[in-house]
Amino acid sequence: MGGALIQLTRSGAVFSGSRADLRALRAQFQRDHYIILPKLVEPELFRTILNRIESAPFEKKEYNGIVAQSVMVDPVTYSLMLFLVNMPQFQSFVQRIAGCRKISDFNGRVYRLYPKTDDRIVWHTDVLDHRMVTFSLNLTTHEYRGGTLQIRSQDSKEILHEVRNTGLGDALLMCVAKKLSHRVLPVEGEVPRTALAGWFRWGKEDFHTTIRKGRPDSPVAQ
């Protein structure tokens, strides 16, 4: 399973794996609480997204003392990415891997963590706002140092996994649960880490229904 089992394209989400691949991914997700999906966005479209991000403005944001980062302020580019991750075929794939209830929408933000600053993502859980699965897509075009994701048990505080999702275009899915918390270690060196991060949620109005009503999500999740 080293290649891209699923890719997001202009025309939809394309799955090239087998039922055995799906079973293996679900078993891994249940065991480790996360999986990595390599090369999630088809190459030509991904190059377009990266070029737009390169020229997009970013603004420093802080969230409840937990997160300090720079967030992309480019509604057009963000809306394109939001549309891709909210494709019904991809949501169905995530549901099958995570074993979660029906996904209504995905929302998040494109952010950067800069080295040698106070940028941070400290220990926290994502258990709020109907979130079920955390998603992170690596958009860093040069190799960065540090920025390791740590996942730990909330009860014992034992670190269960340390994950470096450094493959350009690789996506991480992570379980949202009260028994788990996570943080991202500081970025080191000279290269900032850039990613699209957010959450698949239940119980909200369906993303495409929201779009048809003319009420798309804000480009920046609060």
C-alpha cells in the first residue's frame, strides 16, 4: 500500500485499492488511531494549489491558548481545497476507514508554523463541535525539521505514537476521542511547516446543502 490508494481529482475521488486494502487501513486506524494516505490530490491540481498558496497572504492567529500559527487568508484557494475534501466519495471513504457515523462536512484552515517563533500547538483534544476525525494534508514544499505530531493517552499520559507526516501531498487521518490528546512539537531549522488541517464532523448541515443556500463556511475555522 505504498502508492496512492485514493486521489482527489477535479471530477471526484478515485479509489484504486481493493476491499482487502480498505480492511487493512481500517484495522490500522483502529490499532494506531491514525493512518497516512499518500499523494492524496492528483498531481496537476495539487501543483495549482501549491502555486496559489505560495503567493497567498498569511495572518498570525491564536486559538484559546492552545494554538498560535499563521493562517492563510485566500478565500478562493481555501474554497477549492474545502470543496475537494468535502467530496461525498471521499467522505464515504473516511467513514469506512474510521468506522464513524455519517459525515456532514469538513472544515479547517491552511496554516504555517514558523521556526524560532512562539508558534505552537500544545496538548489538547479535538472533542468539540461534533468532530469525529482530524485531517492534516502536508503542503510543505521543502523538507522541514521538527513539527512531530505526538499522540498520547489522556489517562496515563503515555505517548502512544510520534508521527512525522513529511511527504508532500500526504494526508493524515486521526481519531477524535476523549481518551486521546495530541500536540505538535516546535518546527526547527529554517523551513516553516505548511498544512491544511481540520475536522470531519457529524450532525451539521450537509456541506453541499450549505453551498446551495449560499452560506459557505468561513475561510478560517474558529
